[in-house]
Amino acid sequence: MQSIKVKSPATLSNLCCGFDILGMALEIPFDIIELKWREEPGISITHLDDFNLPTDPEKNIAGVALQAMIDQLDYKHGFDIIIEKKIKPGSGIGSSAASAAGIVVAANHLFENRFTKNELVSFAMEGEVLASGSRHADNLAPCIYGGLVLIRDTATLDIIELKTPPLYITIVHPQIEIKTSYARKILPKEIPLKSAVVQWANVAGLVTGFLHSDYKLIGRSLQDIIVEPVRSKLIPGFDLVKKNCLDAGVLGGGISGSGPSLFMLSENEAVAKAAESEMKAVYSNLGIDFKTYVSTVSTNGVEVF
Amino acid sequence: MQSIKVKSPATLSNLCCGFDILGMALEIPFDIIELKWREEPGISITHLDDFNLPTDPEKNIAGVALQAMIDQLDYKHGFDIIIEKKIKPGSGIGSSAASAAGIVVAANHLFENRFTKNELVSFAMEGEVLASGSRHADNLAPCIYGGLVLIRDTATLDIIELKTPPLYITIVHPQIEIKTSYARKILPKEIPLKSAVVQWANVAGLVTGFLHSDYKLIGRSLQDIIVEPVRSKLIPGFDLVKKNCLDAGVLGGGISGSGPSLFMLSENEAVAKAAESEMKAVYSNLGIDFKTYVSTVSTNGVEVF
């Protein structure tokens, strides 16, 4: 095989109480990444979008992730990468993870699946470090594994696949800028033990809700009393979106990743679309540009296109 | 029915990372509680053990729990309670919960199962408040529901039954005194957010391990980086017991409840018994009296004897 084209999906990380440990792959939106073998060494990158991302492979997330893989091989040739990003950078739905995960899965196909999924996550993490400065796998792991994923331990990449019942995910991306580094900086360094216990009770409830296909339990557990109260202040319309979507019947929701995108989970498509209407109404009224998606869970993650 | 006899089992609460939210019922040890209807109003209590527990029904855990139930009924008669406690008070394996849970389950049989399990937990909680001064259900709920139980929320008694694969539990009770109130007082009020994330990642891993019957994941997740480092200092021999039991092949373990009992979980009985030998050796060497048990999970909790 000399070339391959993959779609690499957006991902939802944190899922309220599951801060830094849970992530879920979405069917839409997704980037399209094409990787072509070439005789000459080196990596060249072409973008078919207008996000002005760097094309220098040492400064490009996909370039860095691919290079991390190549460094493990005795490989003397090169690659051309053509990226059509549809997941807007800085949206909080795993745009950088899609680039990093997509390229390593694509390259692994060309290298005849030489690497395990865990190894792919570790290569892709080099791209994520370039993007955010910190080692996180809560977008990468679901992007590569598909479905809902628990990262029990990032250092050892202890990644556990969890099943979910059918779910609809409504996303709104209000077009404001929140830097991941700033969203991380404003978090409290210390939290009350009592709050931590509430949070891990909800984490246990959320995981059980998914594994038992218990929608009501998922809804009761989709709470975040630690991160959301701080970060939601950076997102105009947050409280109203949440209230109106809950009134419309969603199970629950909150901030996607470090924001500004918000997500709501629903048991059926009609409720998910009603939530989308509520989101549109809030941001139209606020005069803030936005984009919405109604998606299901991507069980495969990155896929050959 | 005019009288009933139940066995009310010991329970393991916390399970390392699951501080304040997880509890598990054990087959042994258990208390034996007999409840007899009588014509005259009031509650009288007889103890067939030598723990010197109060027999004044307003100061006795079983008496208070039973009264909480009777207060909900238009009931003009009385009860005689005969308790043979085998779970030593202050051992950290749910001695007070066994009294409170046993009596309300027994009485519910006499009242033709008028109350739900959740209502029984709430009556029994009145007894626990007498014992520890705080409202906790992490011993009561497994004692009444049986098996492994998640208390997602104590205020609303959101109790979720979790399944476990076959497990053997080795317990050692070194006969030293640790007051629950003191064990609670020495806990940090605030903890680093980073530590909390590690803890809830392990909680998610532990719950998933149980629900997936994944013993290795249970083992990797049986960690407590918040409470154990503080409380284990109160328990001589803790580090050595843990190290030797892990070397003997247990999945993991730690402090049972607020101590001083220690527990270890094993996949098979041979390992559980090897762990028991290690525990015996440590406390024999330290010259501290002790008692050990090797139990399985009680799937029923309180049972008619």
C-alpha cells in the first residue's frame, strides 16, 4: 500500500465528573487525512483548510506524531501528508488529537499494523504535547480505540474500553477563544476532600451507568462540582444552555474538554435535536457565532475512508 | 410470624480508592439477632456476648434503628431483641452496621416486608448515627442489599448494586483501638486536585474491574493515595502485611473501613489462605493479639437464619 486516507473523529473528553480520565469518540465532525508514501526522506504537509496551521513538520501536530513513529523504525523514505481539517482548532472537541491520532493510525496501516493501539497513543501523545504542553490521552485514546475509554493511568497508558448504550451527543461550539493552558491554570490546586468524594461517587455512578446501560443513572451521575463551576464562567450562555437542554430532556452534559464547546447526552435523537435548537437559540440571542453537531458514538475511532 | 432469627454479616467499606462510596458484604463473621414480638409496648435488649454494649434501647444501635422503623407505623406492641454479636465492636468491619441492619431486616420480615431496602437503610442509619455521629451507608447498604454496593449519594440514598466475580477476602483484625471519630479527624480537609484525579481514575478502574470480572484491573485499581497514607500510620504492621500479602499473590487490599482491620482480595482460596498466614506471622512477631477470617462475598447480606 502506498497511500491511505482516513477520517479522524472529534472526541469528547472529561464527561463532567470524569475529568482527565474519560473520553468518547464521536461520529461527526471528523478530519480527513491522507498519507502518501514517497521515495525521498522527510515529511511534507499540505492543508486543504484555512486554519493557518503550521506546515513545518516539526511544528505540526501530525508531523511530530508521525516522526515519533518513524523514529522507532529503520525507515529511510518519506511521506506526504494532506490534511483537510473540519474540527476547528481550539474548539474543545479534540481537534489536535484528531490530527495526531489520525496520522499514526494511517501510518500504521501503511506499516502493516506493526504497532499496537497503545503504542499509537504514545506516538500521538508527542503531537499532543506540542499542542498543549501536557501529556494527556483523554482525547487521543478514544480517537484511536473508538467508543468510550477510561484512561486509568496516563504514565503506563492503562487504557480500558467501556461500552455504552446507544447515545446521541449534541455539541455546540460558541466561537470564542479559551486557551487550554489558561483553562488549566484557573483550576484550583487543592480541593476539599468532601468534594472529591462527591466527584468520585459520580465517576463510579457514571461508569456503572454506561456499563449497565442505565440511562437514568448516567443522568444522575453527569455532574461536575469541581471543574465546571470554575471553567463555566469563561463560557457565556453556559448556565442557560444547560438548563434549557435539561428541560428539553437530555440526560446531562457540561463542558467538552476544556471548552468552549458544550455537550449534552441524550437517549434518543429527538431530544438531542431539541437540545440543538435550545443551543442555537441561546447563542443567537447572545449574538455569538456558533456551530452545532448532533452525533452518535463512533465505535471505531479513526477509520479508513 | 411472632419471632425471627437472622444472621447479619460483617462488611468491608471503602475498598481503598472507593472511600465513603463502596461497601461489600462478607459471608463471615456475622452476628445472630433474634427478634420476638410481644404484647407489651417497648423494646428490651439482651446480649449473649461479653462486649458490654448498652441494653438501654435508646443507647443501643439495634434499639435505635428498630425504634426509627416503629415510629413510621401505628404499632402498639413491643419487641424483645436477643443479640449474639460475633463481630467485635471497633474492628472496622461494620460491627455497628450489622446490629442496625440486622434488626431492621428482621423486623421487616415480621411486618410482612412492608418497607423497601432503601427505607431499611434509612432506619438503620439512625443506629449508625448513634454509633459514629455521622450519616454513612457504606456498611449498612451492603449489609442490607448484599454483595458489592455503590452509594452514589448518601443524602438521597442513591444505592447501586454492582456484581463481582468470585472473590476471597482475607481479614486481619489486630486488637488495637482506633476510634472512628479520630480516624476521620486526621484526614486532610483539602487534597491536591492531581491526587483526586488519580483516585477517581482508580475508582473508575475498580468499578470497571468488578463489572468486567477483570481481576488484573481490580488489582491495579485497588490503590488509595489519599486516606491510606494517613490512616495506615495508626496501624502497626500495615506496610509489612500489605507487602507480604501482595508477594503472596493477592490482588490488593488496604484498610477495612477506618481500621484497624486490614483486608486483602484474592482470586482464589489458596492465595487468600496464604495471605492469612502472612497476616498471622506479622502480628505474632509484633506481639499484638489478632483475629483473622477468610471469607467470600455474601450475595444476600442479612439472611433469615
